[in-house]
Amino acid sequence: MTTRKYHRAVGGRKNASAQVHIFPNGKGDIVVNGKPYTHYFPYFEFQQIVVSALEQVGQRDKVDVSVKVAGGGTRGQAEATRQGIALALTALNENFRRALRKVGYMTRDSRKKERKKPGLKRARRAPQWQKR
């Protein structure tokens, strides 16, 4: 049994985190939680988010990607996967950093849902005011 060399990175978005393994000299397979990414992310928009980092540097059909993602919603998981792929690509080749940084795939989007405050209905939504 032979083990393939890979580059590893972790991406995050809101409450989602993605552990990404990139295998060089692949044929373009992307597997998310044991399923092809087109099955795991059924919407075309989320599929485009996942492959956008690979297409940005021209590695779409040259590497295989394996992702383990958990937490958050579907969009958060897709964006966490994109960041993890971008970070793993820079581990593969440092020359990709400039192109991926320019489009914003290297930076963790730190925005999260604000917590609900006491006496309010949501984080900032107050109960409706009634005159009588």
C-alpha cells in the first residue's frame, strides 16, 4: 500500500470548518465528506465557490482534493472549503499566494452571528412598541 503525498490546510467561515488535503498530480477529483462535491453541494453557486480557488490558479484538473467539513450552514461550509483549498494551494506552491490573496480567498471572514440580548427578540430587534 502506497501513501500519496499531500498538503493540508484548515479553512473556516462562521461556525463551519473545513480540513482540506490536496494531492498533487491528480485528475481533478474533489471529495467532500466522502461524496463528490457536486452531490454534497447540490446548488451550482456553492459548487462554483468550492472550485473558484483552483480555477484562479489554473489547478482545476491537476490536483485531487479531499475535504472534511463540519458545522455551520451550506454556504459557510462552501466558503470554508474555498479558504482551506486556497491555503493548501499556497503550501503546494508559494507562487499562488499573490493571485489568491488578491481575490480575497486567503483571509478568514471573521463575521459571525451576533448573540441575542435579553429583553430583545433577536440581537438588536426590539419588541414592537404599542401606544395603547
